Amino acid sequence: MRDKAACLLQWLKRPLSLALLGCAAAVALAPALPAQAGIRDMLNINEQPGVVPTKQESLLPPEFRPQPVYFRSNEPPGTIVINTDERFLYLVQPDNRAIRYGVGVGRDGFQWSGLLKISRKAEWPDWRPPAEMIQRQPYLPRFMAGGEGNPMGARALYLGDTIYRIHGTNQPQTIGHALSSGCFRMVNNDVIDLFDRVPVGTKVIVRQQAKL
């Protein structure tokens, strides 16, 4: 305890840039809140068809970038598990591991949970805004061909016979937020990576709360 206290005192006296590097072995850091959902939900932004994000704008915060994580699950490798509370999509790997991606999820009243399969895959899909979205934003086009400025992004994974999809986005700033009409958004590089890893027929499990 004395060693930890001394290390912590030394850490507090150091400049921030150096303090962040020290005492990692002696002082355990508290785990981050799952995607800081309560804070990130404050974002309020409408669809922006035609806008093409820059590479810098598409660079996500570190917690939302693809990364291997420990993930305890009885599901077979290749299964997709989406946790809407956490704002994460997990692609299950062998040995209790997963590749974790940051996602945007449905707004209040449009979130859901269930078990579906990927029924179809498309590159640079066309966009047809659902009626609920047009009601909120009447100025939106009723159809938009696929392309870099398309809100559906570079790839789409269609879920069963529903209107829901895992797809790209031209609004990378919405990742980690609850803004969609029930679909799951990913930045284009991430959805391309996922698209190439999973086949049609892949099981997709959507959960609203993490299992302890």
C-alpha cells in the first residue's frame, strides 16, 4: 500500500503528458463506462445525403476502433453479437475472443433485440429512407443511388426479411450514438472489413443489455 501511495503521489506531481505513462503497473485504472452512452446520446444530427467525410473525420476515438477483445460466449466463431447499450458489435472468434467494432444504434423508440441471420450482402447499396425517417426529415430524397455520399455507406448486411441492416455511413461522428431508425451504422472501413469476414447466413444476435 505504501508503494502504491508513493507512486500515486509522484504521479500527481508530474506533468500530465508524463503522468499518463507512469505507475501503470502499481495503480489499476478504473474501467471505462460502456461507450459512455449517457454522454454520447446528446448528439443531435440529421441525415446528410451527399456529404463525403474526410479521412480525418472518419478516424474514430480509440475505444470505437476495431480491436481484439476478451469475449465470453457460447456462440460459435463467426457469430455477430451487437450490444446496443454498449454501442459495440462483436464478431465472435475462437477461445473466448472477439473482434470489437464501434457502431451507431437506433434512437429511443427504435431500438430492438432479437435473433436474425444475414440474408443478403450488397456493395455500395442504394438508399431508400424509411417512412419514419421521412416523417422526421421531409426534405430527404425518396431514393439515392449508392456512392460515397450515400448514408448507407460502402457496404450493407441485410438482417432477415426486416428493414434493418448493418451498414456503412457518411456520418462517422454518429458512431457511438443512438440516432438511427433501428439499423446499425459503422464507418466505411469497418463495415468493409466485417463484410469480407462474414457470409450470408451468419447469425446476428442483438442485445440491449450486457450479460454479467
